[in-house]
Amino acid sequence: MQRPPAEIGQPVEDVDTPALIVELDAFEANLQRMARLAKEYGVHLRPHAKTHKTPAIAHLQVKAGAIGVCCQKVSEAEAMVEGGIGDVYVSNEVVGRRKVERLAALGRRARISTCVDHPDQIEALSEAARKFGVTLGVRVEIRVGNRCGVPPGSAAVELANQIAALPGLRFEGLQAYNGKAQHVYLHIERLVAATQTVTDARSTRDTLKAAGFDCLYIGGAGSGTYEIEGKSGVYNELQTGSYLFMDLDYAKLRNAAGALLGDWQHSLFVLATVMSRPEPARAICDAGLKSVSIDSGPPALAGNARAEWVRGGDDHSGWLYADPEDAPALGSKIRIVPGHCDPTINMHDWFVGVRGGKVETLWPILARGAVT
């Protein structure tokens, strides 16, 4: 881990760059809003830690009302448990003896659960749970998007029967996350996709109930469809992640009236320094492809909609300004809004929390690079 790019109390202008900046007022507003919505919907909130990868932030989410966190990888779960989070759900299939045993070992220190979509996974989890003397929660994942899972319906009953029959495991319900629906920009199309997801989850829940299985959790949803699942009467757990920070891609989502969603605030920025002014209308900064992800499109410049990201190298990024007078001076600091927050965060070791132009807190991203 690299040393922090800032010190508490210093002005933002003195933060070393590139740095991952969190505007705490906006961050806290997003944090509290999702917690409030989950309470209004009458559902649990289990935020996804794959977004922030930071136990300090997970604790803030739990303090605000979350029942625990999701992770996508065992190594993320290890970081969360090491950081003191007591309820961690790996919302992904865990395959391979070493990974399964690492997961089971965490069950000695926290409440651990995961999901499955194949009988062999269940056998492996039971064997590891018995080895470490723990009980693991297991959910059946149904295929509601374009990723993992068994088909909705009777296939879930077969796996639930196996979970219930093997020692060291407890059947907990369903995982039904439609990742593809999260980034459908038009509201009506997003509504259609998420409604089908809810229908599939409902029919599977009912099929399980008829077979004698109650679902403690039916989880899924994301920062694009949380309202639909949250109000469905089927889901009782929201697994939202990006709502804390919001990025350019989520900012493209539109509401039922056709307007851009304005209820969430951008709180995450990459702070960069202008290190070259090769032309009057062009500035080069020190944040390139190793500092900001472009998998969801190019980043944007905060506060200057006319500035265009024109080229990104490993360690440099070029910006073209419509008006040369808008181009910042050599040595100036600029704020970049990432297209996709999750992979951008995974490139940094620290969050620099700022308020009122000064550094207020530093959060180490302890699960950065945790992909096993």
C-alpha cells in the first residue's frame, strides 16, 4: 500500500495527485438516503462492498442501518471480516477447494453466507463447513440477467433440497440480481426488465414455498433498479453499491418523466494536476488509465461540460477545452468524474474525504486488488 496522498487538515489544493477524493457532504447524503429508502420500503439493506472495498465505509453503512455487506470475492470478504464486519454475504459462486476453505474459515469469526447454482458447489461448501466446524448460509441463485444462476422455478427446489440435506449448511433463500438492467437508461425499458426479474423471483419463491422452503432472504437489486425491487413485495434485501458515489454511467439513467435522475449526487472524483499545457486549448493532467476507468466510457471534467477528454495514456490524460481561456494553468488541480466508480476505486489505495475545501478523513482501501 502506498502512503496517503494527503494529511488531515490540509487544503485540498495541497493533496498529492492523482488522488481519489470523496466530497463528504454528498457522500453522507447518499448514504443516508438509501438507508431511509430501504426503511420506507420495509426491506433490509445489504450494500455491496465490491464498490468501495473499505471496511471503514462498511461500518458507516451498518451504522446507518445496513444488516451487513455483500462481497463478490472471498478476498473482499476476508478484508471485511478482518475490519470488523460481522455479517458478510459473498453474492457469487465460490469454486475451488482453497477458496471454499478460506470462506469457511471466516465462519469462525463472522456470519458468512454465499450462493450456488450447481450441486458440486453445495458438496464442497458442506465439506469445508464440517472441516472448520461452522455453518454457512447458502442461497440459490436464479438466472434473471445474463450471468450465473439456475433457471427460475423448480431447479431451485432441487438445490434447496440438497442444501437442507447436507451438514454445515443452512438454506437462506434466493439471489436474484439482474446486473444488465442496472444500466438501461430509459425508465420504461428498465422497468420492463426489472419487472420480469421480480416475476421470476416471485414464481421461484412460490415454488420453493410449495416444496416446504421459506426464503429468509430474497436479495438483489442495484443502484439502477432498487426502487422497483424494493417496492415489489417480493424482495426483502437490496444489494446496492454505487449509490454512495454515483458515476457518469448511472447519471445517464432517466426517471419516469424522462428527466435525468437528480436525487443522487456525485461524491467521487479523481483529483489530478495539470502537468503540461502544450497548446492554448489543451491541458495534460497526471491521471491516466492507471487512475480512472474508461470501461463505461470516457470520464468528464467536473464543472466544465465543454471540456472534452481526448486521449488517455497510462499516466497522462489529455483534455481539450472549447475555449482556451477555460483551460487551467500549469499546476492547477482539476476534478475528474469517472464513468464507472468500482474499477476506478480499485486503482487507488486511499479515499481522501474532504469537506469545506479541507481534508477531513483518510480511508484505506484495504480490499484494493482483492480479486481472488
